[in-house]
Amino acid sequence: MSRLKQKWVQFGAACAAVVMLAGCGSGAGGNADKQVSESDPMPLYKRNCMSCHGGSLQGSSGPNLQKIGSALTKDQLIETIRDGKGRMPSFGKRLKPEEIDKLATWLAEKK
Ligand code: HEC
């Protein structure tokens, strides 16, 4: 009985630790996201593009972008993102020019 009780206490403590970690984690993650977004295009991509182009650029409702750098130049990428194309929405009003530039620079390297 006492052993069982101890197990439950341990279980409870483990849960609390997990919740605390998760809580801390998401808080720190928020900050990390902000810091990282200075240089890393991934948060931008995830927020704006992933729903149509997939988590690893593999494509979904939008085309695969894994080799887009060999199809389009950085300038063409900027144009596509800024003005849209076909069913691709334009991001000229939603993203800052430097954010579009960052995404285009990153995608231009996907060869
Ligand atoms: C609502 C869905 C959707 C979202 C969101 C979206 N795209 Fe697209 N994207 C498309 C579709 C559909 C096409 C194909 C357009 C066409 O050729 O008619 C496309 C095409 C493209 C192309 C050109 C591909 C080619 O082969 O010519 C690039 C580059 C691109 N998207 C990048 C992005 C980036 C970067 C973002 C985020 C800022 C983004 N897309 C967000 C749907 C989307």
C-alpha cells in the first residue's frame, strides 16, 4: 500500500515536472522564436508558407520547393512571394520586404 502510494506521489511529481517543463519550454520557445527569426527563415516559412508547401518544402496544395533554387532566381522568388502566382497568394502586404528577401535568399539556396 505504501509502495503504491509512493508510486503515485512519484507519478504526480513527474507530471508536475513535465507540466513545468512544458510551460517553461513554450515560454522560452516564444523568446527563442523571436531571437531566431532575426536570422532563421524557418519561423517565417512555418507561419506563412508551410500550410501549402509542407513542413519540409515537400509540397501539399502548393508545389514542392525543395529544388526551387535551380528553377527560379532570387529575384524571381522575391517576385513570386511578393506578388503571388496563380493560386499562390501574394505576401507583399503581409510580410516586410526584408522578410520576403530572407525567404527568397533561403529558397534560392535550395538546389
Ligand atoms: C494558400 C496556399 C499557399 C501559401 C500560403 C503559399 N503558397 Fe507558394 N504556391 C502556392 C501555389 C498553389 C503555387 C503554384 C502557383 C502556380 O504556379 O500557379 C505556389 C507557388 C510558389 C512558388 C513558385 C513555385 C514554382 O515552381 O514556380 C514559390 C517560390 C512559392 N510558392 C513560395 C512560397 C512562399 C515562400 C510562401 C510563404 C511566404 C508561400 N509560397 C505560401 C500556394 C501557396
